[in-house]
Amino acid sequence: NNNNNNNNNNTPIIANLNSVGCTCKKSKCLKLYCQCFASELYCATNCRCLSCHNTHQHGQERRDAINGILARNPTAFDTKFKRITSTAAYVAVGGTVGAGGKGHPQNQQPKVAHKLGCKCRKSACLKKYCECYHADVKCSANCRCVGCLNIP
């Protein structure tokens, strides 16, 4: 799995989502619901997929699938999370900035927020069904969840 070594300044916001591996059965791992493919990674030995085409051996078919998806949705492979860098954005997600530098954004959580927010209804944002909880991110003002308990 040599494609994990993207040593550019675009460090991933969320930790390695591919540690468990995918379990795709009919998609040949060429759809966005394959966690390896969606993360722009090749399937590895930890995957339990069937008829996998997300490999170096099927490079052209994989590139065609990526190009087809990007033609329909240019932001399909973009991350759903963003780093919070400004004080205003930090306060918007529930942070506080106090006197004397206490509560400064660099010293407090959250430092990452969901771009669009989750839409949980029954899970109280405490199960891996919630995209924020699954990524170990607190829910923010962008979220439209009901009965949220995953708050900063």
C-alpha cells in the first residue's frame, strides 16, 4: 500500500480511516461508499472485499471510475471536515475567548469541525452513525442534529 505516502502539505485532518479496511461485496471497491476508495487509497491486506478492482493491477479501471465520479461531482473526494483557524470560527462552534488570553483557540478544542454538519435524529450523536462522533469531532453550529449530546 504505497499510496499512503502523500508527503505534501495537505496532511489529512482525520486520522487514518483505512485502519479497519473495507468489506465491499459487489461494487468492486470503485464506489464512494468504499472507505478505501473514498479516501483515495488502494485496498490493502486488512480489507475483506470481494472482486476488488481498487488495486494497482486495475489502475486504468480505477482512474476511469475516479474521473467519472469527479465529472459528476468535482468535490466528491474532498474532506467533510475543516480546520478551525480563526477566533470567530472557533466561537461559532461553541468556543469561548476569555480575558487575559484564556480560552484562546490554540489551547482548546474543537480544532476541527464538520463543513456541512451532521443530521442525526435518534442517536444523540453518540454512535458511529454520526459523522462527527465517528471522526472524534464535537458537533458544531453547522450541525442540524436533534437531542445532541456530542457538544463541546
